Amino acid sequence: MDVSTGGRRIYIGKLAGTSVFDPLGDKVGKIHDVVVTFRLNTVANVIGFVVEVGPRKRVFLPLTRVTAIESGSVITTGLLNIRSFTRRPIETLVVSELFDRDVTLNEDGTTVRVLDVAMRQRRPRDWVIEKLHVQRFRMSSLGFRRAGETLTVNISDVSGLLRTDTNQAATALLQHTEDMKAADLADFIHDLPHERRLAVAQSLTDARLADVLEELGEDVRVAILSGLDAKRAADVLDVMQPDDAADLVAELPDDQAQKLLGLMEPEEAEDVRRLMRYHESTVGALMTTEPVILPPDATVAQMLASVRREDLSVSLATAAFITRPPLETPTGHFLGMVHIQRALREPPHTLLGTIVDSDVEVVAPEDHIAKVTRLLATYNLMVIPVVDQDGHLHGAVSADDVLDELLPADWRNLDDEVTDRLMARSIDG
């Protein structure tokens, strides 16, 4: 926080993530963004904050209910409207929309990029956007754009701040999302304007973007994938779980889907094509083709190393599937499973074939997903093997796959009265 002779000045990049407390000192959330309204493109009044009050829950905190903004904390009157925040057309979100925006310096016409935005207090509960921290760019001898000097300018010294820029980067914005889980980042991206969603997506690594796409609803993830270069889109599909990639490709127009499949790695594309052949209500359409598969002569130590894979879901990490070669799906003869709890009780050198559980429930690729749901609930399982009539393992269905299937298609976007009442009851104690 900077203090100047013209009044208290706070840079919003530092304010984002600050804890919000009620008058009793209890934390009620943290600052996610700052909401402003512009007049004549040169004056911006701060009208409030977007506050995260729980997982996937953001509400509006009017500035009139803020009693103090101190270093590391924002104090409120204790009154929060727990209905989810929805941006109105006249409102601008500073972090989500203005960070990384290219603007023009009125003095010399050069282009600079917004790195941060400062708000200044004029009187109690009256703040305005006053300064922009920007960065110049210079062109290298090879024609690359390189970062240059940084400077702080008045908001009136630039033009184009409210112009929508389809090429707007997301570097500064991503600094505030580095520690987010994939599901939380997906929720954050969902609330952004389309151009900003695409800018964020283009700035993420293939693996990070794949994780995020797996958490987004159908319309948003199709829009993001369609906005990427075809080769980049295929690279992202390559690192997605095959079942999630198959679901996403199936949502695309047929010509686009076939083009992306042709650009994918052959083995990954074949897995996706195989899953797309199954009817959407069957086990085959729901399963993943890449669970942990090991031979009977593998050891407990090898199994424990295998289930540590970062790309493995919690459900799939609870067991290893033991088969005869080949170990790629469809595998050789399926022998059974070794559950992680059993493996943890055995010496590292123990052969999996000596502790395999062969008395396990299995489902066939053509079975209806209702059978999986019943078996998971009946036997308190986290994952079930998918085995054909000849005894070959085709994949596995996990509890989280079934849960995604059972929930409404737009469950990530739901903002029903039941959720709001539960949040209100939690906040009220």
C-alpha cells in the first residue's frame, strides 16, 4: 500500500487476495476483484469488491459496507448479500478486464501495457481509479516485442482503456491464479468475457489448460478449444484424460473434430476414437482407458510409484489393475486389482500377483451406467474395472466420472435459491 500526499493510494494488484473480515474479526472471504464504473472514459469510481466467500462462490461487497481498508485486511459492516455476483454492462472488473490491456499514451502515441491499477481515497468510502502502472515495449533487431521501462501515469494520460482488445495478453492476470486448483481456475475463467477467457487459455501450459477444460461446462470449453490454433488444440487434447478428450471432441462440429483427431498423436487419437464409438449412456463412453495397469510380477514399490502420477485422479489412484501383457488397453487377461490400502500394508518387494484381489465386481463396456452407479454405492467402491466377455481390461470407471454424469449438465453454473440459503445460514452462524 502506498500513501501519497494526495490521499491514500492502493494498488489493486496487491489488494487482490486480501482477507475480508467482519467487525468481530472473523474472516468472511477474500478480495477477488474490484468493480468500477467509468464516466467519460477518464474518471472511474470504485463501487465495490467481488469477494470470494467459499468454493465457487463470489458475492458483491458495496463500498458503502466497507469500514476500513488496511494493510492485509478489509473490514466490513458484517452485512453481505450472499447472492452470486453478476457484472452489469456499465461495470468493469479491474483485475479481470484491465490488467494486461494495451493502451495509448496521449503524449507521444506509443503503446504501453497496463500492469497494475491504483485507486485513491478522496473521502471516507469514496475511492476513484487514479493511476495506471504501465510498461513500454521495444522491438528487438529480430522483430520480437520486448518489455521496456515501466512508469506510472494518470488515467487521463491514456486512451483506449475501455477498448476491447482481442489480442489482450494475460500475463499479469495469471499471476493472481498461479496457486488456484484447476476447478477454481475453471470457475474464474468461466466468469471472464470471451476474449479474456481465450487470452488466459492461450497463456496456460498444455497440461494446465487440459485440467481446466476438464472442469468447464460444454459451451465454454468448446468456445475456448475452437478459439485456439488447431495444432495447439490437438496438443491440449493429447494430454487430457482420454474420456474427457472424447467428450470434448464429440461436442465439436464433425469436420473440426476429424481435423483435430488427425493432428493428435496417433495412439491418443485412437483411444479417443475408440471411446467415441460407445453410446453416451454406456460404461464404455464413461470409462478412462488409462488407469494404473501393472503385470503380476510388478512389486508393491512399483505400484506405489505408479499411483503417484500427477495426472491421476484421486479415485484412480486407489487401486492398480493387474493383467497379463499387453498392458495397454485392451489388455491381456484381467487378473484382478490391488487396492492401495492393501499395498501399504505389504513390504515394498512383495509381488502384486501374490496379493491380487480376484473377487472384484466388473462391468462390460456395453453395460448401462446405472449398473456402475449401483455397484459403487453397494460396495463403497471408488473405481470399477471395465472388462469384456473375453476377459480383457478396456479401462476403468471412477466415482468422480459417475458423479459428473449424474449431475446436471450446467451444474457448474447453478445459482439456485437452495445454495444461497445454505450460504446465508453458514455466514449467519
